Amino acid sequence: MNRQEMIDLAKQIRSDEERPQVTPPHPPQATTTTLHVPTSVGDVRVLCHSPIDAAEPLPGFISFHGGGFITGTPEMDEP
């Protein structure tokens, strides 16, 4: 592959990444409740997702943000 072919390929890849992603609409599958948990350094916002059609208590999953609370939001891990 020559230099120009590599440049053309890089442009094509970049344009594919910049293309908006289209996701089909889907009905809500969960409810989201926002809680604020008190800590020694102030309240921490917690998002609780629960399936709409759950008939019994379900196991939980906890995701701790490992970024030192500098960047990011809980929503960035949602599908």
C-alpha cells in the first residue's frame, strides 16, 4: 500500500466514525430512579435501573466509576 492509499483509507475510516449512529426506537424496558447517597464529602448521585415487568426481587449490579470523580457520568455506561 502506498502513501496515498494509506491517506485515502484513513480519510474513509475517519468519515465512517463521524457518521451518526442510527438506533431503532424501542419501548422502555426499565425505570430509572435517581437517588442521592450522603457521604463524608457530600452527596453522590446514584442511578437505579429496574425492569418494568419484574415480578420478584432481582440480583443487583454495581458499577463504580474509576476515574477519581474527575470526568464522566453514569449515563456514559448506558447502552
